[in-house]
Amino acid sequence: MPVKIELNKNAGNGFKPVKIYTRDIENEALTQLKKIAELPIIHSHIAAMPDVHLGIGATVGAVIPTLNAIIPAAVGVDIGCGMSAVRLSVKSSQLPDNLAAMRSAIERAVPVGLQAHKTVSIRESACKQMTAGVEWLFEKHPTVMKMLKQPNTLWTKQMGTLGSGNHFIEVCVDENKDVWIMLHTGSRGIGNAIGQYFIALAKKDMGKQFHNLPDKDLAYFTEGSEHFVDYVTAVNWAQEYARLNRNEIMGLVLRAIAPFLPRFQADRHALNCHHNYVSREHHFGADVIVTRKGAISAREGELGIIPGSMGAKSFIVRGKGNTDSFCSCAHGAGRKMSRTAARNAFTKEDLIAQTKGVECRKDKAVIDEIPAAYKDIDEVMQNQSDLIEVVHTLKQVLCIKG
């Protein structure tokens, strides 16, 4: 059985158990999980995935089921962040010997970091279906619009953009030498604004109850409260925006790489899964709101994506529907070092050595994404053998970091 640690197993007094699928967890993350388990809205228990680590507001790698309530800080500010992957009808032998030009073509096609598309109309078709929702949001909660640098156009210009941090685009090769495109991103600036705004609003709305929270970042909306429906509506909008954003990026990447490859087809059964989101589900006899903060859904037979670091392997997996994990699994390798610690511990030469064989940036600006800053993906996968099975093992040959 992969549960390695169980907190609060016999604690009582309203403390719910925490089932952890690894022993590789820092004390600060354990403390954070215990505080979440004190909340009266938790149903049954909390599950912590093998890539669990300290987060802002709530622990990354936590699956949190709540009764008639939702915790905005547990959802976070990168609402709908997740993965997309598609297999091409191309073998690794058909890739160019030097992938630098292909990487440059992708970087020209997909704005990264803080960049955005220069015109609103470039992603018009994808944005059209999202317009009514964002107009409602801006009218009902104008502060969200004011938080954006270009309030009326930024969300459209950022459709089809990667963002920064650990967001990435990769060209990978699987065990059959098939080529895959894999990418990781979320809801960009608009999702961040929604997250920050409603986190602050939840703290304000809790009023006197706010001071009874084990952590002030765990403020929550209860069903029937003034802003519960608005927050759920905004989160669902941001999650859909994130999904469409990944679809748009995938299309841009496929067009960018076409000149470098023989004519190919992309598998029409592309994978697209959130790993930072909320969902209404039924578990342990109750209808609950499940927040997966750094975890993916792994219902029986469901396909998902688990990336490693930019120097390791990634996996296409099939869920086993494990009930104790709320049918969930890890969303990646998980950080074992903060970005600041990684920058202080490693050099550009270390980055070059650890990304050998991968066409990617190897400068000081991306040292915080060095593979050694992440947990061992093989150990993460071993610790969740009861949660998923591996369908494909992918190794990246090209990586673009946000």
C-alpha cells in the first residue's frame, strides 16, 4: 500500500487524517497539511501525493475535499494550470540532427515569460467563446479588471502564451521512438488576478471567524455566502481559459515545427489535463468540492500526464481509481529546493551538465529550474504504483522554459 505516513489518524477533536504517499516531505509541509486538516469543512481526509511540498496558502501536491465550501488560496493563483500532450506520426530518426532552429521557431511562435501577442485579433476565435464570461466578471467585480495592466485586452493577447516559472514546451521521444509535443501552462494574468482578488475577499468575508483559522491563508467561502457562486463561476471560467490556452499553444507549436519535419499527423486523441483546479465529485458517501493543488485526476482508465524535470523522464499514465487518493495522483516531480536555494546552490556549468542532450536554454536565468532542484521522478512514480500505471515513458530532446 503506497500510503507512507498518516497524520492525525486517531487525533479526534475535529482533526481529519492526512494520508501521505511519500516519506520525502519537509517539516514545513507537514505542518501546513496539519493546519488544513483542522478546518471544519474537510470531508473524510486529505491526500498528499508523492511530489508533495510546501506551497503558498496550501500544500502543493494536496487533494482537499471540502463540504459546501471552497478555499481560494488552496486553488491558488495559477487556476487551471496543467498539461497537454500529443503524439506525432514521426519517429525520432526523422528529427533534425540540430534542434536549435526548431527551438527558435517555437519561441517566435509562442510568446514566453511576460510577453504576449501584439494584437488582440490574433487569437480571436479562441477568445470569442470566453467573452461573455469575462464581461460578467469585470462588471460584477471591477477590481479584477483594474488588477490587469491592460484590463480590456491583456486576457486576449495572452491567449496562446506560455507564461513564466516552470511552464514549458517540450519535444519528447517515447519508448517506441515516437515523437511527442508536451506543454505545461495555465490561465496566465487573468487567472492570477482572479485568484488574488478572491483570496483577499475570502479573508474579508470570514470576518470574526477569520481569527479562528489555523492559517489566515485558509479563509474560505461557504455555500450560500455572498461570493461563493461568483468565485466558483470565475474559477470555472479560468479553468476553461487555461484549457483553451493549451490548445492554442499546441496549434502554434505544430505549425512552427512543420517546416523541420516530413509531413505528419497529430494524434487526434490529444491529452489535456488540469493539475491545479476544483471539481464537484462524490467520495466516501458525500458530494464534495475537490481541490487538487498540484495533482491530477486518476479515475480508473483515465489518461494523464506526469512530467519530470527538464533533464529527466515524463510519463503518460492511466489511472487506477484509488479511492484513498480521491482518484488522484502526482502532477510531476515536485520541487525539493526553493528557487532561491537552487540559484545559490548551482552554477551555469551544473545546468549544462544536467541538461546534456536537451536543446534548451542553459543560462543563469533558468538555474532555478535545474533538474537537481526537483525530486527524483522515478521515486515519485514508485510511490504511486497503486494510483496509476505507466502507458508511455517520454524523454525530452528539446525544452523551452517560460
